[in-house]
Amino acid sequence: MRLHALKGSILADGNAVANWFSERLPIGRKTFAAITLVIACSAVAAMWAFSNAHAKTSGAIAEAVNADSLIISVEDMRRIANYEGLSEFEYADRRQPSQGNVNAPGPCRAVGSSDLTFAAGWKQFRAVTYSGTTDDIRPGGISPITEITHAVAVYPDARAARVALDQLESTLRDCVSLHDSAYDFDLDKSDPATLNLRSAEWNHVYHVKSSVLMSVGVLGIQPAEQVANAVLRTISDRIK
């Protein structure tokens, strides 16, 4: 819209200048046409410069944030969570969002971190999961899984990142409306830049800062929400 408005303004001003010349100077039609052509060329050049400068600015914002620099090491994650049982696995390090739970009902596939969680258009992406098991053996010999996931998507600019968060909120509310027992959580957005999903055994939080949409999930480590928020703050503090 801004570019079209600029175009209209420049061309209107150009025609006004050309008419001023034609009214005040004894010039012929050819000379008038030449003046008009020069003004039109100047208008095109100005519009190209404006568009190019805008594109460079958006690209610079995305390049200023490095997704890799926002990922927390397993050593730091153990310290933040106060849990030494976390381990890193090569398969759990992604440069593209996964499909998530393909058996999840419709919008619920966005819960956690998947290609439905992050809107298209991101420039950089990184997701890493650290996991382990606890010593709290349950009936049947089952050892509960502990897991911390964190993912970051860097968009071209802050507006694109906020749009991605708004789109995610809409999708998650659609999931809540299904009342599926496998996706029983409370959705809180008391902070306009943050989505907080609370469940009995897990917590997942999404947050936007600058051009970055970040996702942090904690399962099996208590207090889950406190740990998730500590991880989120660590990532957010790295974004200047």
C-alpha cells in the first residue's frame, strides 16, 4: 500500500511540474513530452529505490538474528531445569518443523512444535529436544519420559512473527473447542506476546520477540511451567 501511494504521489507531482513548464515556457509538444518522460523515469527510479531499501531492511532484520545462537546447550538446559537426566540425540535436532502427531485431530497437530505450529514464511528454523527417563517406575515397569523441547523460527520482520503467533492462537483455540481428552489443556494469553498451554503433566509456551517466534515445552519435570518460563527467558534474553 505504501509503495502504491508513493507511486501515485510521485507521478502526480511529476505531471504538475510538467504542466507548470508548459504553461510558463514557450515549449513545443516534443519538448513537453521529453520533460514528462524524464519525470516519469525519475519516478520509477525513486519507487525502485524505496522498494529495494524496504526489502534490504527486512532481510537485515532476519539476518541479524541467528537461530543457532538461540538454542540452549544440553549442559545449560540441565542447569536451568535442575535435572541431570537430560540427554541430547542427533535425530532430535531439526532445521525444518516436523509433522508432529499426524494422528492428532485437525488443529491439535499444532500443539507442541510442528509445521502447523509455525506459519510459513520463516527464514531460519531450529528445534532441539533433550530427553531422558526418571527413576520413578510406575506400575507395569514403565519409566516416565522427561523431555524439554525448544524451537525458534526467525521471520523476515516483527510483524510477520506476530502474525504467526496470532495464527497459532486461532489454531489452538480450534483445538480446545474439540474437547478431545488427549488434548486437555488451558490456553492463557494474559500477555499479548505469549501463549501459555497448561496441562497436568506438561506445559508449553510460545512467545514472540522481535522477528522470532519461540516455542518451549516441558514434560515430566516439575514444576513444568516454571522450567518452561526459565528456558523461554534464556532464549528471549539472547535476542537484542
